[in-house]
Amino acid sequence: MKSINCKGKLIALDTPKVMGILNVTPDSFYDGGMYKDASSILTQVEKMLTDGATFIDVGAYSSRPNAPEVSTKEEKQRLLPILELILTKFPQTILSVDTFRSEVAREAINIGAAIINDISAGNLDANMMQTVGELGVPYSMMHMQGTPKTMQQNPNYENVVNDILKELSEKVALARTHKINDLIVDPGFGFGKTIAHNYTILQLLQLFESLDCPVLVGVSRKSMIYKVLETTPQEALNGTTVLNTIALQNGASILRVHDVKEAVECVKLVEMVGF
């Protein structure tokens, strides 16, 4: 049985769980600027928790392609007060922090966050894995080719799934040397991948079970949906639900989403079918 230890609470992942996204950035591709005051933030967190989110993933640095740089100081100024706000109002919330900086990770965990979600799997901060190991918290490692600024310029692989599996397996081995016990792997849909790459990964997602870690899937309202359907992120909920269903059928343990209620319904219905 796959499980992760979050602040002393064992979260079993034999039934997939939903991670709700809370972007406290002004420029995220879908919800940038929507949650910038205490009232709107707490209302959204309460809605996601009520709708069935097990985790809330808070990010203060937009990682969309060509997003502007944000200093460590600014990231902390955006993020840390929000973590305190949420945990004061909803103290039982399991907060994941979307950051690739070890300094931000350490301060966030000290405030009361439970998980570090790193889009670079340690590539953008050489101290990240050592820090996470010292903190003794779960670590979600995502595959990304390049950096947020460069990742979509010319994504190129010999074999996209094999290449990602190789890189993630090396990261898993490295994380183990830092005594990180609770690892989550994320193939990184849209992070240095073409649309074709993304669908190949989704089709072959079960191969990631060879890493012996829970697999997190984040396709919510991404361009792999709305570009194919020739719509917009705002109109991509139905497409998101379709791809989340396929991800669950192919072994996803965590769905990272903007729309928690619909993802929880996905999990319930796929479980009824017996996948």
C-alpha cells in the first residue's frame, strides 16, 4: 500500500487523492490574481476542503512558460503569510508548498506546511534535497526539461517516457541518499513537452509505477487540453475531467487540480469501475 506521512498523519494512497491548487500569484495561466486577499483565499480553501481535497498546494511563483522571475524575498512575502492565514483558520489542512527553493521550503515547513512540491526535482536548487531530508517531509519531484523560461522552446527526447523514467529514477535514488522516505513522482505534463509528448506520457502512465512511488498527475486546464479542443483554459474543465479519468485508470495516485469537486467525483466513479 502506498502512503505518505504528513505531520504524523499517515495518508493512504491506495484510493487516489485530490490536491487542490491555490495560486497566490498575479500571473498564473488560469487563476492568476484571483486569490489576493484574505477573504477570497479562505473562501477558496474552504470550498476545496469541503469538496474533498486531501491536500492544498500553495504556489507563489508562476511556472507557466515565459513567466517573469520572482525573487526569493518576494516569493516568501507572497507565500508565508498565506500559509499562516490558512493554518490559523483551518489548522488541520495538509498544505503542500509549490517551490523549487530550499530556503522557501524550510520556512514554509517551519510555519506548518506538510509537503514540498518541487517542479525541478532539485535541479534549480542544489540544497533542496538535503533540506527536505533534514525536514523529514514528503517530497514531490516533477520532471521538467529546461527551466520555466526555456522549457517550451524546443522540447526534444529520444523516447519521452523512457527518458523521463531514467531521470526520475536517478532522482529517486538521489533522494533516498538524503533519507527522504516519502517520495511522490510527477512526469510534468506541459513542462518541456509537446502536446504529443503529453499524450504519450498519459497513455503509458502505468510504466511510472516501476519507480515504486505514488504518481501525481497535473493536467488541470492545461494547453494540452484547450489547444487540442481549440478553446481556452476557462473552457477546459470537461477536457480536464476526461484526462483525469484516464490518468486514474492508468495508475495516478494524486490528481492536482483547480476544480476539486469534479476530480473527487472522478475518483469515486473510477473506483466503482474497479480500476
